[in-house]
Amino acid sequence: MKKPTATKKKALPAVVYCVGSPNFDPKAAIEDTGAHEAALQALQTDNDLETAIRTWFGFLPGEEDKYVYHAIASVKLAQVQHAVRLGAANGLHAWYFDADGGQLPSPSQADIDAYISIFLPSTLTASALKTFSSNAKKGSVRALVARDLAAKRFIHPGHSLASQLISIPRAKKSSAMPRNPYFDFWAWSCRILEWCGPYTPPPPPSTSGTKQTPPQVPVRSHHILPIFMHHFGCAVPSHEALTLLKLIAAGRPIADIGSGNGYWAFMLRAYGVTAVYAVDNAQSAWRVTWIPDTIISDGAKWLSSTSSSSPSSPNQKDMVLLLVYPIVSNNFTRSVVAAYKGDTVAVVGTQNRNGYTAFADMTVDEFMVTASATADGQGQGQGQGHGQGGGWTKIIQIPLPSFAGKDEALFIFQRGSRAPAPAPLMSAPSLPPSAPPKARIDGDGTKLGE
């Protein structure tokens, strides 16, 4: 009797990239147009995030997903889908408030789509921002958002690459660009959560003799965010941000310190960055891992140990330092920047002092200017951190696609020969020797000093 032939099983990936989906492979998934379109169809037609996630990441159909997503809350996929079905009930879509704390009307779908279009690879970001502002109805949420986006966006005009940095070319064919699934899921979330971008609330009416405090944006989020964080990461990389990082790197490797699940490293490689070294201490658990070669190490220690004699750890002076959503605790950002001996630092984080990334009491650009000033014994720089502060100069601050309730940006700083020269300080003209300075007259008519 002939023995039955054993069926060959499909070889599993050497790395388990997704908990609960042993066959998931990021590179293969990115190329799977069918699964991608099916996931988007579930989102756009039925607002079915659960089915979209299951489809895109290859979960077995019919099986209950018992994975618990721990982030700002602890939730399961089915629970998040229930929250999506609730819509705006219980304040789940309450993002915008006036000076008195009253909720503002939700933006229209046209305004939401206009916000999303700012970050599309097929648009020129600067032009899209102008259109977003010029077409905003006076006093609308869109107008508030447009004001903030324009006020915070900065590209140093004196940089040697300024003409390229200011206007990143749009992609002529979206199909030719690396697929960015996080962006597509994020765009859907904007529409379903009625979100058209971050804003600063208007100040309360002034009261004579009362000290005014800066308005604060209420800290809010949604159950969707833990799903996005576990599957993709803490912040959405845009076409403009990825292209800017590639331009600034100028062929140099990027050290992604605190790389998390590796989504930014994955996308940077897809965009053609020469080399990306992803370093993480693995203290956080992620459902999905995007790259197989994360270096498990403390970031500051890894930077301190790098040398040109080690092929796996090149000379850190020749690398760009990237921090994506650096944690506030353990003095992380300060220690990593201190350990870095190169000339280019890029940070992805919040730009509204909500204490969510890097520092509890300041934004990262405030820290970089202050740190430089402290190190060199100089002042605080010029104008809202846009100027020169000792060793570091802010080159770029651009908004990123921000999840509802968040305000995220890419910051890039440089020092040394790559940084633009500081503007010369204007000194007051001196009086001719024959004309001594006039004495200042005090209020009682006497000359001071007499």
C-alpha cells in the first residue's frame, strides 16, 4: 500500500512580524494590491476597521481576535469597531472648542478632504496649504487649523538646499510611489472622526488686571489610536517628510533611535535612503514589526559605541539622527542628543507643548535652542525658535498627518558646516567722537549721574 504523500506546508517567515498572523510578511503585504484595495473598500463602504485590519494583515477569517492593544487605553479590535459604530455619541468626535469651552461645529467633509489633500504625494504641500487657507470660511474650524499650520511651518531660507526643501515635487503617478498603508488608514480616520487638523483655541476674553494664560487644547483621543499605533506606529510619515529626510541625509545613513516597530525605517528604505539603522531597547510591545533587523540596544549607549571600524555600526558622525515620537520619561531625548556627535538631528513629535513627546514642559525645538544656548553661553536665538541658538539651527518644521486630537510635526536641526550661517547681528551705529552722548534726563529735571 502506497504511503500518502505529506503536503508541503508554506514556510513561515523567519521573524514573526504580526502576532496572530504567522504568514504576514511586510514586503509581500505592501505589494498585495488586492488585499490593500479590499481593506480600503471595507473602510470606505462600511467604516469597518475590524475587517480592514484583518484583511490587510492576513488574520484568519472567523476566528475571534483576542489580542489586547495597550496604549492610551487597553482595547480589543471588536471593542474599537463598536466605538466606531457609535459615531459622535458621548463626545467621541468632540475635537474643537471655543474660548469659553463650548464645542464648535464639526468641519464639513469637504474641509476634511482638503486637509487630507495637503499631505497627498500628488499635491504640492505649500500650494495645498495656501488653498486650504484661502478657501476657508471666516471663523470656521478650517480657518483656525489653516492659521496654525501656516504659522508653525518653517523651512530655513538660508539653507543650501532651500530651493529643494521648500517645494518637494509631487508624484506624477501615485502607483509609482511606495505604498504607505498608514496614510490610507489615517485618511479614513479623519473622515469618520470629523477631523480636519490641529488648532490652538482662541484666547478667552481679556479682563483688565487679570493675567492671561495661553489657551490649552483639551487632551482627547479615540479608541482607534491604539490599533494604529500597534500596527503602524505613533506618527504617520508623509511623502514630504520622507523625501525631506532623504534630501537632508544626502546619501548618509540614518540612525533611527527608539525605532519602535520599525514603520518609519521601513518607509525610509522604500524611499531609497542608503541605509537605516533601527535601534530600540524593546521595552514596548508591538503587535506588528515591520523590519527584521532592529538592533536591540539602549540608544545613547549604541551611539557612544559606534566606530568606523565596526561595519554594523558606522561612525555616528556620518549619520543623521532620527527620533520618532521620543518618550518623555528617563531623560531619553536629552541623553541621546548629548551622545550624538554628528551634525543633523530629525525629530518626529508634537508641536503644541502637550507633553506627549520628548519633554513634559517644552517642545523639542525649544529644547534644541535652549540646549545650544546653554552649551555655548549664548542667548535663546531669534523669534520663536526659528533663529540660531548656539550650535544647532532649526532647518525644518513641517506638519505631519496628525491623528484626531494630536498636533505632530517633523523637526530637523543642523550644526557645523551643514547649517546655514547665522544672520549677522546688527549693532547700533556709533556716534562720532566729537559728539558725546547726551545725558538722559530723569523725571525731576536733573541729569542722571550728576
